[in-house]
Amino acid sequence: MNRLPHTLVLSLGIAFGSAFAADAPAPASGTPAAVMADSTRVEAEVVAIDKKNRVVTLKGPEGNIFDVVVGKEVKNLPQVKVGDRVIAEYAEALALKLKKGGGLRETVERSDVQRAQPGQKPGAVKTREVDFVADVMEVDAKAGTVTILGAKGRVVKLKIKDPAVLAEIKPGDQVVGTYIQATGMIVVPPKAK
């Protein structure tokens, strides 16, 4: 049995289970915290394969046709057949906690890729996690946004849904956060007719 669909579900579950659990109220210490998460899942059917040029033509759920160039790192392209379905899932989560006072901005990134074993249908799960400490540059209470400056000079505007959390954040504060991004794609057999 192909283990990659289970790995995809497990990886996405691990990556986002803790972030969604963090949707609970702020920690007992009263430190303002916020969590934002979103995921998208799409299914498409393989309608043509150009193995020489490594191009797979897919038909999306609304009948849209599009090509996907498959990199050489995908070793199992010969296993794909017209009529197979491709399931892709993209998810991201961001957890923030307010840190009063200053300090050094920092960023630590980690990533991981899991691929299907030789002979299996192609599939992969790629995860990326970024832990950071960033400076709060601006707070826009009306728009519900906070603009932060990261260690690498990147400026990002974040939407904070909870007005109570937003009210506690001031320019000059810092936020400690974790951003998680996961992309998974698997090829599954065609639907039974």
C-alpha cells in the first residue's frame, strides 16, 4: 500500500495540529498571542503526459486545463498514467506572541522534503518552518494590522483578528513567532467508474 497519502496527512497534521491548538485563549501569563491558519486542497485529473519534456497536463475541478513541469527530482514520473488524479494541499499557519521590550531580531529556518519510494506513484510533502523575533514597526487598529520588521530586513503586514490582542501591541514591542508552510502533492489512481 502506498504510504505517501498517509505521510501527507500525518505531516500536515503535525505541522498544523499544534498551530490550530494554539487557537485556544492566550497563555495564563496574560501575554497576548494570536494564531492565523489557512489551507487549500485541490484535485485535478491527468489528461496528458509528455515524458520526454517532463510536462503533465492536468484538468482542474472546474474544467480548467494547465501544464505542470515535473522536475528531475521526481523519479517516479513513469508511474503516472492518463486518468490518474493529483491531489495537492497547501497549508500555512502563523503563531505570534508579544514580547515586551527590545532585543535582537532573529530568524531560524528549517525545511524537510519527503518523497515517494521508487516504484510508487509520485508524491511529495515539503515543509518549511521559520521561527523569528521581529520588531513591531506600526499598529493600525482601524485595519486590524501590525507591521513587523524581521531580522533579514523583511517588512510584513499581519492581520490580527482579535482586537484585545491588537490593543496590547505597540510600536517598539517585539513579537516572537513561528510560521509553518506545508505543500503536499500525491498521485492517486483514477476514480472507479
